[in-house]
Amino acid sequence: MPGVRRYVMFIVLALVVAGCDSGAKTAPEIAGYVGTYLQAHPDVTRTAKKGAQSATVVIKGQDQDVSADLGGGLRGRLIQTGGAAYMQMLGEEVAPGKTWDKITKEHEPYNLMGIGMVTDEAMALVNSHRVYALLAARGQVSSPALDGGLDHYTVTIDVRAALDGLDLGSFLEAYDPQPLVQDTEDEYAMVRAGDKAAQARLRDKLLKEFGAQATYELWLDGQGRPVRQRLTAKTPMEITYSHWGDTTVAAPPADQIRVLAK
């Protein structure tokens, strides 16, 4: 009886979130739910949106299909499957009638350039759940509710208090693991080394970015699978999840591929 099982599961989760034990720390459980679930169930389609930027990442075992629209006309897609990578800058031809480049190990520098152009920002967007978790773990949980057949959890975050309590070095690993500018990398090194002024500058920067208050929301389906999560802050960020365990990654059509000469 799926309906009964679903109801029982929801009641159990509701009791946990409501804190049947007055000493229970429920915010970290909710905040870390997506990360823990992804570790056990990596094959999924993730779509993230932040302002004008968006990214979709499909994982199937060791294969992946990454597409990103980073704004300003910078749009690309990278498929890695069958030991090869296929790079596409959307809206451009690489040769007459061809829109994809097949990149093999013989062309490693190009491969790395393509990965760097498309996947770094795309993966940062879809991995924003790590940032959500670090902030939401220090928030206040509301009672769960049913929303369109989904279990809906809400955490209210005092951003300043959350930032004051964070290990900023760990936060940077989730927030900006590969800074593009050397000055930023140098500043982060000072933060990790314990420089108080650098840490204060980072907290001020993050407070301006997220705002004084934020809200983290998580929606789960009847099987306990994440369907959607959202951080409502100065710039709202949202990630949706679909095709849990039912993803596919395929190479582009052969007639659309330019194979780079050795």
C-alpha cells in the first residue's frame, strides 16, 4: 500500500523536524539531505538557475552531459561518454554542417580548455546545494507541510549569524573552489590562513551577496527523493532534480561531429 507507506514516512519525518526530542538538531539534517542523497544516488538530472545563469547536468555512471547558459551569449555543452568528449559552443559551427568537436586524449589541451569553459560554472551552479547546506544548517526549521503532493521543509536563516559561525575555509571549497582571478585566489589563501581582516572582508562580501535574511526550502517526493530546493536570498537560486536512476547520456549524431585530426 504505497499511500500508507508514504503517509507513515511523512509522519516520521515531521516528528523529526518538529523536534520530538527537544535537544534534536534538525536544521543540519534537512540542510544536508540533498548532499547525502546524491552520494548514494548520483545518477540524476540536475537543473540549476541563478539569476540569468542556468545549467543542466545529467549523470549516468562515469558519463555526463553538461550544458550551461552563463549569460552574455556564452552557452556551451560538453558530453563525456565512451572514453571521448564532445564539445559544442551553442549557436556556432566548428566546420560546415558540424556543430560538435570530438576531443580525445590526443588533444588533451583542447579537452581541458573545453571542460574549463563549460563545466566549471555549470558544476558550480548545480553544486550550489553545498552552499545551501552550510548556511541552512545554522537556521531555524518550520514545521513541514504538504505542497502539491510533495513534502515541503523550510529553514529560515540569519545570514550574519550563519557566516559568523562558519568555517570559512570549508565554505570557500563549496562556494568558489576554482577562482578565476589570481587576486581572488590570493585573498582566499589569506582567509584559509586565518587572516582576520581577509575573513572580515569575505563575510562582508557574502552578506552583501546573500542579504541579511535567507530562506532555504526543500521538496521531497513520496519516495524521499529530492525534487526541488531553493535558497531565497538577494539573488534566488534553485535546483530541480528529475530522472532519478533513469538517466541516459549519448554521443551526438555522427554526422554532426568534426573529429579533430591527430
